[in-house]
Amino acid sequence: MLAFQNGSRSTFETLMQNYYPRILNFINRFVADKEIAEDLTQEVFLRVFKYGPRYKPKSKFQTWLYTIAKNICLNELRKNKDFVASLDEPVTIGKEDLQIQIDDPKSCGADEELIRKEKAMVIRQAINNLPENQRMAVILRRYDNFSYAEIAETLGVSDKAVKSLLSRAKVNLRCRLSGLINS
């Protein structure tokens, strides 16, 4: 990013190659629409290009980038209150499918596969029903492997607040999924 700030346009292309798939997956988890996710991801990189000269390396570039993506997602959610998010639909970039979750390589019977898919749907729905900050914290932690400090910086809250958000999300999910957990 610092090289881009100093006028190297080719480094912007490198930034896009490195981060585009991850940002696209992150956004797709919220909007559950590939076309909208692609548009919003492009908006993220347009903002990086436009506001790149203002970037100050107080934190990791990744944190700054995900903060932009988070804000664009929240703006989209506010515009479209009736969305359904998907956490495990593949995202296609060019000819390549990126899987958000990796399926179990062990083959199972049709009935077991149906039960697994139903459980996954219930879990996705439970995560979708979490409040925005809890949902974002869960996705950043579980699917993007962010540390508590990185989540805190991305969400603009303290480490303690992140622990609280994840703890409340865990309680909410446990309540919503109690029947599934016991089965």
C-alpha cells in the first residue's frame, strides 16, 4: 500500500490479486448474492484506490481494507433489510470456484447428506439472525481467522468488547441451536 501511495500503480493490481477473493467471500457471506457481492467488492477497491493517498499505516493494511468492506456491507444491509446471507455457497471468480467451507471428504449416504445439509441450513439461519456486530465478529473470527485484536480494530471496538460480542453470539447460537445440538 505504501508503494501505491508513492505512485506505483502496479502495486494496486497486486493488492487486488491478493485480497479480492477474500473480500469477495467476506461480503458474499452478508449479501448472499454473487452479483451484489461482486459490485460491493469493486466498490471496496475503488475506495482503496480513491482514498489510498490518505492511508496511514497505523495498523495492518488488511485491517483497514476489512474496515472499508465492513462499512460497505453495513450500508448495503441498511438499504436492504430483507436479505438472506449464505455462509457456504461457493463464490466464482473467473473460472474458479472458491469454497467458503470445505465439505467432509468422507462419503455418506443420501439420508446422512440430507441431515447434514438441513443442519447447515439451520446453522446459517441462526448466524444470519444474530445482531450485525455479533454476526460480523463471528464471521471474522470463524471464517477469516482474525485475531481478537484484528476484529476489534476492524469493528472499531475494544478487545474486551470483541470477547463480549463473541460470548453473546455463542449464547445466542446455543439457544437457537439447542435442538440441533442435542440431536
